[in-house]
Amino acid sequence: MNETRYWHRRNFLRVGGLSYLGMSLPQYLRAAAAKEAAGVATAGKAQACILVWLSGGPPQMDTWDPKPNSNFKTISTNTAGIQISELFPRVAKLMDRLSIIRSMHTEENNHPEGTYYGMTGHRPNPTMRFPSFGSIIGKELGSRHDVPPYVVTPPQSYPHSYNAGFIGPQYDPLVVPDPNQEDFKIPDLTLPKSLTPELIETRQAFLRVVDKRIRDKEEFAEFSNMDAYQEQALRMILAPNVRKAFDLTLEPPKDREAYGRSRFGQSMLLARRLVEAGCRFVTAEGYEHSEWDTHFKNDEILRRDLAPKLDQALSVLVNDLDQRGLLKTTVVVVMGEFGRTPNINPEGGRDHWANCWSLLIGGGGIRGGCVVGSSDAAAGYVATRMVTQGDLFATIYKALGIDPAKIYHAPGGRPVYIANSIGDKRGTPVQELL
Amino acid sequence: MRIPLLVSVVGLQAALAAPPAPQNPRKQVPAKVVSLRVLPAGPTLRGAGTAVRFLAMAKYTDGVERDVTALAEPALSDPKVAEVGPGGRVVAKADGETVLRARFGGHTAQTRVKVIQADKPRPFSFAREVGGILTKKGCNTSDCHGGVKGQGGLKLSGNATQPKDDYHYIVKGGVFQVLTTESGGPVLPRIDPKDPEKSLLLLKPSMQVPHGGGQRFAKGSPDYDRLLAWVRQGAPFGEESTEAAVRTESVEVLPGETILDASGRQQLIVLAKLSDGTVEDVTTEASYTVSDIHVAKVNADGLATAMQPGETAVVVRAAGHAVSQMVSVVSKPAPDYPAVKSYNYIDDHILAKLRKLNIVPSGLATDSEFLRRVCLDLAGTLPPPERVREFLASKNPRKRELLIDALLDSPEFVEFWTFRLGEILRYRARSTQLMKDTQIYGEWIRESVAANKPFDRIVRERIAAEGYAGPSRYYYELRFLAEPPEIIAEQTRLFLGRRIECARCHNHPFESWSQDQFWGLAAFYGSMVDLRNSVMDDSVVIDVPEAAAKVIHPRTKKTVQPRFLDGTALAKEAQEDPRRNLAEWVTAHPYFAETLANRAWDWFFGRGIVEPVDDFRSTNPATHPELLAAMAKDIREHGYDLKYLMKLIVSSRTYQTSGIPNETNRGDRTNWSHVVPKALEAAVLLDAIATVTGVREQMGEMPLQSRAIEICPDMVESKFLEAYGRNDRATLPEAKPQPGLVQALHMITGPTYTTKMLDDGGRIDRMARSGVSNRQAIEDLYLTALARFPEPAEIEQLDTLMRSASSRKEAIFNLMWALVSSRGFAYRH
């Protein structure tokens, strides 16, 4: 038996194995350094991904998959043959650059589980914490220009869905507060007024004295790893490009207005700035917790509150990315954790529905102007070409140059696909979009 | 030459190959031989021609035992019964008993060898013979056909643990499906009885047709011929198809504990132990995998060669079993190895192994090291500076023991261990969404700790919890009862230390857990019913077998009855109360005590004797198996008394060893030669910072005096705690706290490390206003944060730095920041 092959592929032995010297420099930093050294480009066309998360679950028939059971009319888009809901006239002009998947089918019908599923492709499980696809992308692609690779803005419902699970907390996202606030800043990246770079240096001098005795005792990998992270943290704090990326006051006020002066609009703007600065994966939410969860008065809330914000901010985002030449390197995905029921309930609302729902995707080498899959007459069940969460991940990974068939090994040795589909199968990229 | 099938080909093959000789030990070793022994001891062989390798092991004055087989001049007393054949093996000839004697270095050793059924031909066994080839050649590894779904439509069991299934897929064909017993594809036999040489089983591995796995053996090689002969004979299943058949019960690797010196080699022997008391040498039929190839290599014939000092596990797969063997390579013998005194039996084991490995343990921890360490480990709290002064000044020879007793009786002990048990018992709010449910669960934990309730009773109370009892709240996830397969996977991991969750969907790929075993256990949870009528009622869970939803096996689609791991069904009279019966079984199981021992070890040393702490498996060996067994026995004898167990551990010399390594033990992480730093848990660290800064963190809505270890993680948001990796308790704790970027950022910009420290009434504020001198401030803060007096050099340097600050406040602020940010503070060491 070839031992070398065994050694590399049977990670579970490493878990129980006894490496003499303990762990080595965090893989994260090494990957980051290597990527910087090799130049910025990834193997795929895309460099980054923006996830526009519609918390609560948007109704597919009232948005991107219009059907007779919707009370809204349909409108044409700038791609022949594609029609969407009348609520999104500006998005209709993006249909040459965005595509629609109408046959999404997932397995969790409630918000906490659905969000977790939407981020990880797995159902929640008390013995295993799966990594979110944002953490995976951050890990695989590494950091660029000292910008944190994975940012979640603003803080989300069910925050642990966004975390790195068993791949380690170093791949957790940087969570930033509401960008629409007057005094918006990232606490983690902002030096308090009293703290100047000189003072930081002085403190490091104190620290060296205090820590000398334990450092002299023995080389301990965790200590030197922390040193490496401290260096990186300082670079992030002091480097102007990172601060500027997060500084919305540098954006012309009319551009801030264009996105919409709401939490959602400003999150979209921040996402663009971060991607511009080198971030790899940004979750732009901004809707209130489960705001799209229209169990009551679905039509009214859609028309009045939910659709206009999205219509405005999404079209500004896509055009903005396009004009800056970023759209071809940035995948944009617009989705929630599931769709909504074909029937309207007695309160005029629609309830949760994971059987068949829709999303928008485009940019980063993903074809626009396509419709993938179809639903039945009520947009209730998938009629053709089912797409799973794992397939979606595989598509995004492929666009980013990450091997969609890659396997991680969870503690205990269980192999886990990074694009995990229904029934533990491997998700496959949607070829029609690539 | 035609190989007669019904004669065991195993022994024949073994006899044909000559073993490589270990290097001549006489030339290289300066030490003298102290004793000699022969292995295996007292083997019984079945059938003429059966051969077993033997080892002569010589123990030297330098403490190393070496393989001297090649020089051992073996002789058998009765050559009619058995003789020494080619390759130095003992070959059976006729029924009877004989004595094998070996001589080396002025010593003699002997062992009895018995032969039975010499005249009967060895019955054929598919499981041993064909299964052995499939294992040896790597066909059934989890990367290939042994993977969850097999490969190329052929599914084999890992390590040939399921020979009947393997036989079916090879002889009859069919494609394995995870979720159903039906075949998922064409039913294509891998053998062709009409044209044996065209069997896929032969064509593929010999690469006569394309094979994704490459060439495993050549056409005409012994393995090829054996398989061909088997097909020609009609592909029998052989012996194990009957109940009375002889089975391989276990596999043993000799010589057992293997310690090599830097240039050492050791021939391993792999013995299959059969149910009729006989043994078979399967050394050349086994596959060997080394976990750290830098330490030692093992070739296909089981010869281990030392590479560099360290320890590695060698996983041996043979005859449907997998076992692992530790192989250690020692550094040069330490001259004048010191005599080290044990404090209790823990030290006996630890020190004995260190001696064998030629690693000298470090000296004892200083009083200051020990004080801080044991206060954090027993009470999660820094010792107050007055106590530090007292303890360091005391001349009482029993002060350490008195300190331990005081900590065990302290209220902080109760708080801290409520926290630690809360982590593994998953005390959190999300499960129930009702504060009162969360509270009664938490209170039950606290009461159990305060009363020092025996751990087995705690576990039984939770497993069998029902009605309104606090621990029954554990079964709820968002007010719905959790599902049986998830409960059983978690409980098995937590209480029995085994990860069987893979077996939920298929037979475990690496270990021998079967899907049936998993679901048989899961079925114990299949009777739980929540009696509430509406969402507004209280949750009440009891077992009502007739009313509960059935537990369905996902593959056979049949209802599963509760069955213990060994397959016994739950007795009819017990079926009204399955969880109580499960609770009794779990807490009486041998795995229970050893898992508790291992977890306790991890709590105090930062690493289990088996690591990860809840991942016992044949391929993850314990570093000190006898110690673990001794502790497990001790735990049982002392009624699972947690305080007893903790006192035992912290009273040992091993726990009280210094953190300063010496030349021989630098880098040792698995033998406890010196204490290795362990990161403080997030909540403990936050509380410690609050103690030093004198400023409490506001924990959500809790009263200001609340400590971070008191809160449920999902009740209170905290950037600090998130950054430092607190467990959310939605799953069992997986990762240990690790340094990370978010922590590093937090240390520079986070309020805990910056503005909060300056709060009015905090220590900085008080110290600045009181006009305390630099030296006094340095001493006070060192005592508070690090439980030691500062060294003169530290005082000098810090004083100088402080004097160049722009204000008193800033000077103290900088000093305090440095202290709470230092690794010496954030770690227990």
C-alpha cells in the first residue's frame, strides 16, 4: 500500500496521530501569503462573491417566477422571453446580466434551520458543525490586500449559520454593524481616539517585558500563531486601504442616496466597496430579521416595503459593479432561505415553502439572461431541472476557481463535500450558467 | 504449481517468504542483556503446515527492549510436533506439545507450542482468505471500494468486516444504495464461474482491463493465483457460513508496546486469534499504515524501522479487524536518569513510560505556578493577591493539599463546574425558548454539582428524564422533541466516547459499528411523547411506546426495536421504560468509566489520553492505555465521585510538574513530562480580565455581578466571547479555543481591552487616584494577574516604561493592557 497516498487522504489518522512538535503556522495565513505572492487572480474568472440575503424567504411567484396565482402583473425584461413580477421594473433591466433559477429545492422549512441550510448545505445536527460557504470561500481564496476575506454586514439572524464550524473559528466572518448609522465604523478595525499608533508601539514594549518569561520557557505553536495574527491585525488597522474600504463617508452623498439610505441600501454599497478593496465574500443583508417572512398581508408588504428597496439597491449595485469593471469578477447571488406557499392564507399572507423557489445569480463569469429550471403552474413544485443548494454552491465555487468536488474531513474523519447536496451527494455546477 | 485450495494457503504463503533480518544488535549496543522473552507466548496452531513467526526480545540495561530474533538460536524440544522452518518460523507437523527455546546474551527463554488437528486440512474461509487479500491489497479502503458507496459499482466493507456482504457483491453483483436495500444498478457478478480467468475480480486488479485503482497485483502473482483457484473451486463461502464455524475473534500485534532506539528495527507479528483458541500468523496478510512517517516506517512485511525520536500510531488491518500499535522512538539514553517519586498511581504509569522513552520529566512547579494553575483548573478563578502572598509565604508542608481541599469546597468550584458540565450537557436557551425550562435544566446541573452527585447518577437522571423534571428539557430543540438518531449519536459520543454517527446511514467505514447497531440504540428514544396539547402548554415528555412515532431503519424501511450494542433486544417487560433501561446499561458499560477518566484528564491537562476526547477507536490509540484502565477501575470503585477524581488528578506529581521543559522533554506533547500551556475558556478569560481591571462586563440583562461563566451562550451576546470561541452549545464542543484574527483585532481595539478598563471605580482609576508608586503597582498587578511576584529585571524595565508615559493613568493603563493581553495571562500553564 502506498503510504504517502494513505497519509494524505486518510486525514482521520492525523486527528489521532501524534505529531512531535504540535501544529504549524496557520494554514490561513500561509494561503494568504501564497496567494499574494502568486498575484491576485484566482483560477476562475471571479474573485469575489456578494450574497444578497433576503431574510425570511421571498415569494417566488411574486418575484422572479410569475404565475397566475400571483396578484401582481408580469413585465418583460431586457432579455426576450424572460418575464418577472411588475414589482421590479429596475431589476428587469438587469436581466441581460443576471439569470434566474426557478427550480431551487431545499429541505428545511423554518428560519433557523433554513438559514443554516442556506449557508452550509446541511441540515442542523447536534454532533457536527458544518462550515458556511462564505467561510469555505474565505479559506480557499485567502485574504487580499489585508482585507478580511469574509464579511457579514450587518449582523444577521442566526449568526452561527454564517460561521466556520469544524474548519475552525479563524474562518469565521468579520461581522460589521448597521452601515446606515451616522457614526458607522467597524469597532474591530477602529482605533479608539485615545489609541495612536505610537501608543500601540509602547504597549507592545510593555507586552514584551511581561511575556518574556513564558516565551522563554518553550516554543509553543499557539503563541507564535497569535503573534502572526497580531501582525496581521495591526496591518488591517493601520493600513489605509482597509480603513477606507469601510469608510462610507468617502462615498459621494449622491451615490449613498442612489443605493437608498436604509440599512439594506447601505449594506449593498458597503458590499461593493469591500469587493473593490479585495474582500472575497460579503453578505449584504440589511433587511430586518425575517423581514421577507410575509405570513400576513403578503402583497401589501411586498409592494410597499420589500420590493422597492430591493429593486432600487440591486439595480444600483449591479450597474455600479458593471461600470467599475467589477461585475465580471464578482458573483452576485440574491436569495432567501426558501420560498413561499402557492396558496394565500386567511391573513393574506404566504407561508414557508422549501419545495420550489427562485433566486437570481449573475456576474463573475456566470451567464446572464438565462432561466434555469421551471416550476409547475402554481410555482409550487419543480417541473424541470431541479437545483439543490449543493448545486448552487458548486456553481459559485466553479466560477471562483475552487474545485467543486473538493472534500474536507470533519473531526472523526467523515468526508464532507464543500458542495453538499441532498442525500449527501455531491452538488454539481449548473452548466447552463457557466 | 497447483495450490490445493483446502489447505490453508495463508501458512504456505507465509512460509515461502523469508523475513528480513533486523540489524545485528550485538554490534551496536553497548548495554548488557538483562532478560529475554519469546513471543507469542503459548500459541496453539491448527493443522499441519500452519506456521507462525516468533520473536525473541531482549531487555537491556539501558531500558530498551530489542528484537534479537535473528541471533536467538531457536530450538524445539520435540521435532515431531513442530520444527523451525524456512524464514525462522515454527511450522506445525503433528498433534502434541513442544517447547520452543531461544538463547541470547547468556539468557534463555522458552514457550510452549501446541498443535491440534494436524491431520485435518484447514477449512477454507472466504472471510479470512479472500477478505484478507482485499484488505492487504487496499481494495476495501474508504477511498475506494470500501467507501460509503463503493467505487465503480462495487461496494466492499472496510477491513472486510462484513464478509457476507462482500461475498454477495462479488459473487452475485448489485450496486449498494445507502437508503434502500434494493440494488441501484446492473446486477453484475465479479466472478465468472464458466470462464474463471475472465472474472472481473481478476481482470481489474491485474490491469488486464482498465481499473481506476491501478494494478494491485500482477497476473500470475500468488494473490492472483489464490483468487483464481477460489473461483475455479466454485467460489465457496467456506467455514464461517455456519454458526459453529471458527471465527477470527481478535487480532493482536506483537510485541505490544514497541520502543525503538534511534537506529532500531522491530519485526511486528500480527496474530489472528481464532474462536477455537488457536492462532494464525497474518503478518504478511496485513496492511500497515503509519500516522507519522517521520517517526517510523513499517514495510509490507511488518518490519518497523525507526526514523527520528517521537511517537506514532501504526494501524494494522487484517482478517476483518483493525488494531493500532504505538511505536515510539527514543532519543539517546539520558545518563544518570534521576529517580522520581510518585505521589499516586497516576505517576506510576506516567513515569514508567517516560523512563522507557528516556524522557526525563521536569521538576515540580513552583508554588506560584501551581497556585494559579490549580485555582483556574478547579475554580475557574484567579487567586486574590492576598491569598497569593499567604500561600507563597506559608511554610506548611501540606499547603498544596490544603489548597486543593479548600478549592474543592469553595462556592467558585460549584459555579465553575456548573459551567463545565453545562458545556457538555448543552445547557442553553434555544432548546426550549422558555426561560423557565432553561432555568430548571440549569438548576438541576448546579444542584448536582453542589451535592457532588455521582456522575453515573447525573447521567442516568438525564437519559431517563421525564415529566417536568429539569433534565428532561434537554430533549427539546425549539420546543420540539429532538430526533432519536441525533440524540443517540450525541449521547454515545458524550458518555461512551465513541463517534458512531457515521453508522446512521451506513456501516461505519473505519470502525466496526454497523447501521443496525446504531438504529437499535436509537430505538430506545423512539417512545418519547410530548404530552402538551397546545403551544401554550408546558412541555411534558414521557415514554409511551404505543403512542410514539416508530423508529424506521432508513435502509430496510422496517420498524426498529431497541437493541443494545451486542444485539440483545430489550426485554418485553422493560419495553414500557426503554430509556431507564438504556440509562442503566450506559452507566454500567465499560466505556462509560474510561470516557469519564479521559474527559477528566482533558479537563486538567488540555489533551485526553485518547484525543480527541470523545473519539475512541481502534485506529486512535491511547497514549497510556493501562493508566486509562486503572483510572476507569478507580472511578467505578469510588462510585463515580467527581471530586474524588479531580483530587486524584491534581494531587499527582504529573499535574504538579513544572511548565519549564528540559533538554530531553522539550516538544513532548503526549507524555506529560512537563505541563503544556492551555488556553483559558472564553468565559473564564473574560471573568479573569474583569478581576484584574476591576470592571465588570455587563452580561445582557443579568445583574452586574454576574460572571461570564454563569450565562447561557445564546442568552447574552458578547463580541468578546464570540471572538474567543465560546461554545454555542448547539452541538457538543468540538474545537479547543484557538488564536485567531478576530481575537487579535479585539485585543487592540476591543472595548474590553481599551475603554472599559478606564471606567470609574475600576482598578486603573483607583490606582491612579491613590498615587501608588510604580513598583507597588507592578507588584500588585503581577500578583493579581499572574499570581507571582515580578522579577527584578521585570520591575526595572516596566518602571522605566511607565515613567515615560504622559500621565499616571496612561502608565497604569499600558501595564494593565500588557498583562491581560499576555499569553501568560490568557493561558493556564
